[in-house]
Amino acid sequence: MGEITEIIALERQRARIEAKQYQAIAALAEQRDDVAEELALGLSITVHKAQRMVALSIMLAHRLPATFAAMRRGDIDSAKAAAIAEPTAWLSDEHVRQVDVLMAERLAGRNPGQLRRTVARVVHRVDPDGAAARAQARRRDRKVELLPGCDSMSTLVADLPVETASAAYTRVDRLARRLRGRDETRTLDQLRADVFADIILGSPGDASGAKAEIFVYVDAKTLAGADDQPAELAGYGPIPGWLARQIAYDPGSTWRRIVTDPLDGQPIDVGRQRYRPPASTDRFVRVRDRECRFPGCHRPAQLGDNDHHRPWGRHGRTDTDQLINYCRRHHRLKDKTGWRYDLDIETGVLTVTTPSGKRYRKAPARVSG
């Protein structure tokens, strides 16, 4: 336990040192416009990386004082600061100040991915019209890139609208899982890669027609057009109200629309006009949990495992109070020595205790951040 405490203390010290470095970069950037080029040389990094450092330093010094103060205290490092700064780069000074103040209360215990998702929700709250307009504009930037790699490998990257990318990945994952069996030697990652290539190239292995189901949570007022609050896409985060309505009313959609109560974010309808309602407790738990319940994990619940919190062999009940969703990795982690998962049945809060004795909590998902 002493070792992990020392590591955490060193991490806080590193963050404070980073803050001093970014303060110096910001001061230099006020005097010169070629700082990135010199940083690239002095730090032996790419110009692109140096440009990002300069942009972050300016944002922290001039537009995100509360975030910068947290960095100077050692509460967050540059990666977490960037997760806050980058989504706010296009906001007005007034909106950035609002985001900075609201995020100051939401830093504790969040990794960069969680911070990025949280700041996205806050941005949607303080600037809903701008967020909706930027979502429309970014769709015009969709593209596919081929990035050469090492050892005769390359990476194919598609920058797509979120609903298209999520549905495509889920379809690939579903088809890959169907191919697993006793005689299959390929890993799940290898299967996904091969299925993806088969689909793109139109190879015989393409099992067309498989339906990929994605969950979109939208409150009743927004769905009716009486409000324009952001909706929530499982595994991704907030999306504009206009996109949620477009998905919900698309007659050819493969998305499951989950209508939520505007007051508490709980499901009140599951798209009965186009899909059969959940006939099992298993489906209800996936809809309720939305994502893996492990702290920091956002893998969609429909790709994970529903687990008895109290093991079936120890009188665990198969009901909605006792079932909880984890991705496969965190489901398996639960049984490893030293790990403990405690679920508060009344509040739904999951507390994970690590082998070093550290505790991390995750509350049930809500639409609002």
C-alpha cells in the first residue's frame, strides 16, 4: 500500500512541474510567434506536438484559470488539462469561463476520457446552440486515412459521424463474436480486423444483414421537440438533440431509442413502436446500466456481461437489483485476488477496492453530467 501512495504523490509532483513548464511556455508565447518550432527542437518532439503544447498553455493561462490552478496544485496533469481545454477551444470567452467554473467541481477521480466526456456535457449545457451547430459542421470533415505502419502493417482510420461509427463497430464486433468457437484460433481482435476487411472488400466471409443495436437515451421533452437538451449515446457521451430526434424517427434505424424522464434520467420507454420491448431482465439491465459499471470504463452495455453481484452459487438472485453490467475485462477482474466490488443496492453506487486498498466509486449513469 505504501508503494502506490508514493506513486500517487510522485504523479502529483509531476503535474506541478508540468504546470510550471506550461506557465513558462505561455509567457514565451506572449513575446514570440515561433515558440512551437523552438520547442520542437529543444524537446526533440514534432512541431505538431509542440503546437499543441503552446495552444494548451495559452488556453490555461488566459481562458481556464481554475483548470490551471488545479494543475498547479497537482490535482490534474497536462493530459487531463488538455481533455478540458480542447473541447472548449471554439467557445466564446464567456462560455469558456462557465465551463471552467463548472469543471472545477468535477475533476476528482476522473481520467482524461471521463473528463472529456464530462466537459462535453457541460459544453452542451452552456452553449447548446453552438454545440448543435458544431456537430453539423464537423460532419462535413468526415474522411478516411491510410496511415503506414511498421512490420508490413498499416492503420485505416475513418473519421465518421458518431452514430455511423458506433453502429459500424458494433456490427463488426457482433459478427466477430459469432465466429468464435472451439476450432477458431484467432483472437477477438484478429476476428474483428478480418471481419472488417471482409466487409470492406466484399469478401465471401462478409455475413451481410446482421443488425447492430445501439442505445440512444433522450428525454421525453427533447424527443417531442419541446426542449433541445443533449441526448446520450451509450459508449460515447452527449449528442445534440437534433441528432437524437433524427435517429429516433429514422424508419430504417438500427438504434434502440430509450426515452428518459427529464427529472431523473431514468428510462420510461424503450422504443416500442419499432422494437419489441425488453422481454427479459437481461435486456432491462443493459438499458439501465448503459455502459460497463466499472469506474472509468465506458464500453456499451450491449457488448458486455450481466453479472450476479452476489454469486448465484451463494444464493444470488436473478433480478434487477442484483444484476450489474461489466465489460468482459472488468467482469474477469472481479475474480482476481485482492479485488473487491461492493454494490449499494439502495443507491446503485458501485465501490471497487483494489489490491492496494484504494477505493473508487461509480454512480449509476444519468443523461445529465
